[in-house]
Amino acid sequence: MISAEEEYGGDSACWLSKVCPECGALLDDLTAPCWRCGLRPDDETRAEA
């Protein structure tokens, strides 16, 4: 029998905190600037969703 997790697949929502809010890149280091767009974690000028 296939569990609900196996049926839907994909990663859990806990990965959302590792996604750059500006460009959507997956971040390895949450204290470093985004490797794709350069957004810094402490940047107050980022676009609001």
C-alpha cells in the first residue's frame, strides 16, 4: 500500500524557509547572500509577496 507521502511526492513545506523570496533559488546558507540574485538576508528593500 502506498502512503499519502509517497503518493503526492515532492519535498515537505519545511524547504520554504530556504527559498530566496526575490528569485526563488534554493539557498544552502541562510546567512549568506543569495547565489543567484545577491539578495542579502538582512535586506529590508526586498519585494513583498
